[in-house]
Amino acid sequence: MRLLMSILLLGFAGCTDGGGFFAQVSGSDHEVSESGGLESGGSESGGSGSSEARVLVDDSADGPARCVVKADVDLAEQLVRLINLERLEAGVVRSSAMLDEAAEQYSCEMVKHAFFGHEHPCDGSDVVTRVESVGYDFSVVGENLAAGLWSASDILDAWLESAAHREILLDPEFSEIGVAVRKGGPHGIYAVLILAAPAK
């Protein structure tokens, strides 16, 4: 099993509604490839960075909580198209409903808890935990995140300009993709890309 991630800026508002702190995080793991974060500097175009809505998950019904922050499906589909254009030499990737689900859940969590990073600050989960929780059995998995970038081309360009993100994006071992984009939280917009290959 191989795991690729790139460490990003963590902004954390706590595991319950309200309050919190922001901190720069770093660290290393022998199996993890890490790099600096992706975040828009300065002003954002095309949206608001408001984080006023605090009730973001409907957990009143039985079963798993449902995110009530609307996903930007069009932007996620644009991102998949652009990624596959970049991956023509490495091999295009097909969409996976399970990886989409893992990405959707995590993008909602980042908005709900106002953080940005690969490790969930409330439960310590990472991309491995997320893909396993949706029943995806993988041989290799990688994750890229972005925040504060308002177009698919800006997100892709930022990933391509970072060596670690580019390595994940163009790794020929990956055959399946999951992407989610949600608006809200302190960065205004969050994108989650999970690339993987199923276990043989």
C-alpha cells in the first residue's frame, strides 16, 4: 500500500460550532510525501469567504450525517476534465462513486469545522481512513486539497506548480478519481481530490 499526501495550512475553529484558532502545521511520515499548502493569497474573486452558517450538517435523521452545504458539482466536473487532459500521458482516470463520496464528506467537514488540512483535527482521520470508511479497497491512494481558489483552472494550476501536488496528480499508478468542491468556511471554497487504484 502506498500513500501520497501534501501537507497544507490548517485553520481550525474547533470540533463544535464556534471558536477556535489558526496554526501552521507540518510534520513527516516515512510513507508520506509532503509539501507546502495551497491557498489564495490576497483577495478572492467570484465568491465570499464568509463562514457565518454554522449548522452545516443535518444529523437529525438516523444514519450518517448529511451535509447541507451545497456541492459545486459543475466546478468538480470541470476539474476532473482538466485533470484528465493533464494526465493524457500518465493515463486518464475514471470517476469513482466511492472516492467522490469520501471527497464530498471531507469537503463538508472542512467547511463545518473551519479547518484546512489532510488530517481531521477532531478525530485524527486521514485520506486512508476516509477511503476505507466508504468501503474502497486500494493499492495506492493520494490526496490534494485546495482552498480559496475559485476556478477549476486556478486549482489545477496551483497543484501543477507544486512538485508534491504535481507528483500526486500525474502518478501513472492512479486509475480512479474522486473530486468535491464546496463553498463556505473561512477560505470561501474548498476542493478535495482523491486519486487511487483499487487493490488487485
